[in-house]
Amino acid sequence: MSFTVREVTADDWREFRDIRLRMLQDTPIAYGETYEASLRIDEAEWRARAGRGQQPHNASFVAVADDGSWVGIMRGFVSQTRGPMLVSVFVDPGWRSAAIGVADALLDAVVTWARGEGETLRLEVHADNPRASAFYRRRGFRETGNRRPYELPPFGDEVEMEMRLD
């Protein structure tokens, strides 16, 4: 099982849409959007979303298996108030393993990008997503104590975590 990591472009909109829909089905508490709402998005919006990583102060990376299938994705953007943020984190269930390394390789790409954007990389993770929280802790993220309500059912809290980039 091998893969490569590369940037996402607007031309990747079909693959981007497909992995986004898989993300929403796999972990509906993680992305601030419902699967049903995503089904109504048109091609122009999917192209725009796929192309965000090419805009200044944004990054989008995908892990592509040797057969061309997308097996993971991570995105970063710079918040004017919080600095670099890690968002849209997903690894296909069949590729989730530290031994395979998809999540680590994608996070390495985002961290490299974020070092040029600020001193701290932040993220929000749903309080009821222990698998993701454990991965972030293993990689050096720590809870900040900040929380905010998750706006979609089943609601709950988003927990802010951060990692120093020095």
C-alpha cells in the first residue's frame, strides 16, 4: 500500500467532491456540513472548493494511492484572528494506520506550509472524536482550553488544539 502526497487543484473537483462526500458519511460530526447539503452543491462550487488550496494563505493536500484513488486529504488556511488552521482532515478507513502513514504524511505537508504562515497551527476537533484527538496529541497538539458549540446534530463541543511550529 503506497501513496504520494500532492496539492489539490480546481481541476481535481470530481475527486475532491467524492472524497468530501465520503468524509461526511464516515464522520458526520467533523466537518460542519451535512452529507445531504453537499449533494446539492453544483460543479462551480466544487471547483471553487477544490481550488482553495491554490489561493494565498491556503493549502490543500491529498494522498493518492498507486491506483489513483484518493485515500486522504487535509487542508490549511490562515484565519485573520487565529493564524494557521488545520481543517478538512480525513483518511479513508482502509488507510488509517500509523504504519501506513497517510495521516502523518498529510500533516507533515500542512505543517511545512503552516511554518511559512505563523508560529502556531490550530485546529478544532469534536469532543466526541477520540480517534482524531489521539492522533493530534501524538503529533504534538495540545488542548488550549477553548471550546465552542458544534452547530449541527448531534451538537456537542468543538475543542481547540494547537501545536507550536518552532
